[in-house]
Amino acid sequence: MPGSGSSGTASIGTVVDKQWQRADDGVRKHLSSAVKFLRMLEARTGGVYSVAFVPTGIEEQKAIAKVFDTADQQLTLLRTQRTALDQQKRGLMQRLLTGKLRVKIVSK
């Protein structure tokens, strides 16, 4: 949300500067991705965005990072499956268009 730095929020740079050293490595990776996204959003919209950041203990950070890693793995798998299906479709369409594969139409 666009913000003016109201209570409980901080600019992206402030969040990174203050929390980076205390964050777990897994959380740093995901925090870095979020910061890149928000900076891109700010650049494209011309708005200034703020985030609320609640410092957590290292164990909770590790648990959060594990959830994000699992989501990343699932997204990677889905992208791989999508690519394979797209290639299969292209191959099938090529075979249909060249006449190498024929489809029988059964009338009732």
C-alpha cells in the first residue's frame, strides 16, 4: 500500500538496513526478493511503498523460510510441468497439421 511512513511501517531501505544482520539466511533470500519486487513496483508506479516488519526469533524465521522454500519448490515443479505440456502440445499440433496423425471422428 502506498504509505507516508505511518506508525508501524518503515521504508524498504530502513527494513533491510535494520533487520538484515539479525535475519536467518533463508529469510534473507526471501526478504531480498520481496525488496526487489517492491522497489520495481515503486519505480513503475512512482509511489512510495512501506512495509510493516515485526522482528521474530531465529527459530520462527527458519520456519517461515522453510514455508517459502517449499512454495518455491512447488512453483518450480509446476513451471517444469507446464513447459513439458507446452512442448507436448506443440509436437501434437505439428503431427496433426502435417497429417502424420489422424483423428477419427465418430458420429452417433
